[in-house]
Amino acid sequence: MVRRQAGPQWFAAREKVQRAKTLRREMTPAERTLWQALRRRSVGVRARPQHVLLGWIVDFYLPAAMLVIEVDGDIHDLQIDEDELRTEALRSEGLKVLRVSNDEVHDNLPAVIMLIKAHCAVRAPQRPAGPPSAPARRPRARQRR
């Protein structure tokens, strides 16, 4: 069975979705650190951890900014060609791919968050400043006499 994800042309197999759920529970320490910062919307937009896009599981996806964040550890030194292929496929769909190392996340998290914020400010639509609009009123129910 195929399940709809992220956009009209992006579909994910059930096995990939299950694998992504497993990876969410088993995040690396660097991914968990970054997720703790992103989940509070500290960059101004919603982030999705371990999200399936175009058949790949990306570390973080920020749909409003069309931004993919990859946290690279030592394993990525051994799979450079595969990472480049994935990056090019994601970019061809209009997504921006930002790669940060585990060391950058652990040693300088504020700088990583500022970098992500800068990408979000450029790509995400800005909300108008000012007070939020009033919620719509529900009509009162008639009372029976």
C-alpha cells in the first residue's frame, strides 16, 4: 500500500514509513539534541524528524521553508556518492538541503540554529505582524420553551 506524504507527487511505501518511525525512536545523540531545539519551533516553523521524501528518509524536514536538514556523522564519509545523489534528487524537487556535522550540533548548537533560521527566513512565508484575528463566532442554539 502507498501512503501520501508531504506533497501530491511524493509517496512513501509503508515499509519506509515504519522504518522512519523506528529511526525517530532511535535518534543519534546529535539528532536528538537538534530535535530538542527544533521541536520548540525555535526557528519559527514546524520541523518533522525522520521524514520520508522521494523514497529517502531525511533527518529533518521543514515543509514551510522547503528545507531538509541532514546531520552527518562518520558514516557519511563512506557514502559520499549516495549522499550526493540524494541531495541532487531533493534539490531537483525545489528543496534546499542543509548538511551539518554531529560535531557542529554538539559544539555550537546556537550557530546551527541561527543558520537554519536564516534559511527559513529566506524561504518560508512570513506571517503578518499584528494581533491574531478573532475566532469565528458560533451561532447560539435556540432554546425551546
